[in-house]
Amino acid sequence: MNLPLHIQLEDVQNTPDKRCLIIDRVGIKSLRYPIFFQSDADEAPIRVVADFNMYVKLPHDVKGTHMSRFIELLETPDLVMSTDSIGDFMKTMLSQLEADSGHLEMQFPFFIRKQAPVSGVSSMMDYDVTLIANLEETLSLKLKVAIPVTSLCPCSKKISEYGAHNQRSMITVTAELNQIISLKSLIGQIEQQASSELYGLLKRPDEKYVTEYAYDNPKFVEDLVRDVAASLNSCEAIVDYIIECENFESIHNHSAYAMLQKSRGSL
């Protein structure tokens, strides 16, 4: 008599372990997978290719976790990831993996179509986005986004007879959320604090505009993190945040860096 294959094969990882040691995180790392992501409730989901880290806590008496179940979760029919749905996804993950706590990181490039400020020509801008979720007794959700901008040096503008040095900068915000947030709106809100935002495609009138706009809005790296913080302090969806900015200096062989961290209780 031939038994079904799953009955013939022993489930080794589900056997008891006698060392009595809990493993805090076990699972899969650096999995690249296509998935649907919805940034705003009023917009259709988009296809992204994300890098996943997915872990659960392993009890002291279980030998191993079921690695294949992580992949099966991402193959769930009609699965759409968002800041709203990730809590339910985490609950399903813990149920399927028979765990009482879990951790997920989902990193992907997020594209926004932007119009140039004068000509109106449109092009895509990309931003690196990471969703970080922990679920034990409660859900903790963080959103990390890296936003490239332009910064122009106030000191250079002040001391020079003409011109001022400027450079591309990277503002990285890691924010803990307590409610749904619009990713596009958050990115736009942060971009507005820079000397100028960036565009994928500019015509000559646009280039003139953004050059002069940046000249009229000089910002030190310190100004950038403070202005972003002042803007985020009014956002009720954000519990706490870490703001980092790196200016890739155009007149030095090093970067300028600033970091500002605040929790809602200390504001």
C-alpha cells in the first residue's frame, strides 16, 4: 500500500527539542518576491518587487520552524500589502507558523510620477521604502523612507560674491505609526522641507526654476532635520521618529550628517 507522500516523510523540524532554549527570531532572510502594494486607500494597488525578512519566535521545545510556510503566505490569493493590512498579515503569519510573536521587514522601491515645476513634463522618481512590523501582544509598525533632495549651503551663499555650493542630500525618516498614513503625502511633506525637491526630467525653464528656488531656500544639514521634525510633529499618525540627513558635499571629500530622534512623549 502506497501512503501519501506527506505521510511517508517524517516532519523533522516539528520534533521535540530537549535543550530548552527559545530562539528569538527564525525564518527567511533576503527573499526577493513580487507583490501588490497599496500606498493610499483611494488608489489601486501596484506591483512591486520587495526584499523580505520574515521571522517568528520559536518555543524552547520545538526543533525548527516551517520555512516553506513563509513563502506560502506571500502566495495568498489577492494578497495586497499596505500599512492598513499588514496587521492582519502578521496575525495570519503567526497562526500559520504556530508562533506567538513575529517580525517582518519589507523593502522595495516606490515610484511617484511627478510633474516638472514649469514645463509640466512628467517623469518617475523612486524612493526606497521599508515596512517594519512586530507582533507579539500588540502590533508595532514602522515606516522607513529614504528621500533624495537638494540642499544649498547658507554659509556659501552668505560669503560668496556670486553663487553658492549645493549638493544632493538623502533624508531618511523612520517613523512608528499608530494609524494609516498616505505614503505619497508623507514623502511630499518631507520634500517640502529641502532647498529643492528632485525631479526625474527637467527642461531648461525647469532647471532655471529649481536652481533659483534652491538659492532662495538655503539649508544646513541641521536645518533639514529640524524642519522635517517640526513638520512631522503635527502628524497624528506618527508616534515617534528618527530623522537622518546626509549631505554629499560638493566641495569636500566627506559628507555632512545630522540625526534627530524624538518620541511623542518627549515632544
